Amino acid sequence: MKLNDIRDNDGARKGRVRVGRGIGSGLGKTGGRGQKGQKSRSGVSIKGFEGGQMPLHMRLPKRGFNNIFAKDYAEVNLGQIQKLVDTGTLATDGTIDHAALKAAGVARGGKDGVRVLAKGELTAKLSFRVAGVSKSAREAIEQAGGSVDVIEVVPAAEKAAAKKGTAKKAKA
């Protein structure tokens, strides 16, 4: 086998059908759409329309609840933090905050900050500055000789609203 012999299996790549290009193509004139009616025209949006009858997706009951005020924390376990300290990825001398954990690659997401949870063991003496900490995680950190400072994180939506408010005041 040579590099110039390599190619796709037969039928793996299929060319696109050019519709409405003459009677000889087999898809000329009406272009496979039949004759007349709404569906033969362009811009049709009747998926789910049932001729005026209440559509199925509207007949079925709504389920669940989505809390728009829920906080979005990046959850980090003590075991993960200890592993980073052991490998030397996370410095033990300064305070550990959202930026430090994000740089270490454990705090993914979390637009409302970091919440420390107690899964795993912590032996290093660390000082934390985070948005939230579980009761058992706080006890484990303090038992290891560390400290926890819980800060109030202003959500991104509130920051944007405050920014708009100051911009309006500046214009006036």
C-alpha cells in the first residue's frame, strides 16, 4: 500500500444533489417537492403544526423547575487540592483563591466563585479565600492548621446591571 493508493470506501462521500437543474437530472421542474401547496414553497415552518389542533408538545404537561437565582460554584474537593500541593502545582505560601485554583486547572466554570468540599484528606497548612466552604471542609482545613475566609462574590449579572446603571448616570 502506498500513500497515493489511500482513498475513501465507495459511497463514503456523496456529492450534494443539485435540485431544479433541468428535466434530465430527475429532480427538475418541481425539484422533488411535488405540486403546489405550502410545503412546496420556500420558508415553510410548520414542524409541529397539527392543522389547528393543539400540538402534542403543548398538550403535554411541563415538568421540572429551573431556579434562575441558583448560584453557580466551581466545586473543588480537599483531596484534589492536596494532590496539587503534593505535585507542586499549587503554591502553599499564599492564599488559595478562585484564580489560583483556576490556574491549577481544578476550578472549571463557577461564575459565582469556588466552593470547597470535604472529599479526601488535607494535610497541608493552607489559607483559603473562597466564596463557599462546607462545614466538614472548614473543620478539616482548620484541623490541618489552615484558615478559611469566605467572601461575598457579586454575580456577573449584577455586575453588568451595576455597570449599565453607572453608564446611564454618567451620560445624564
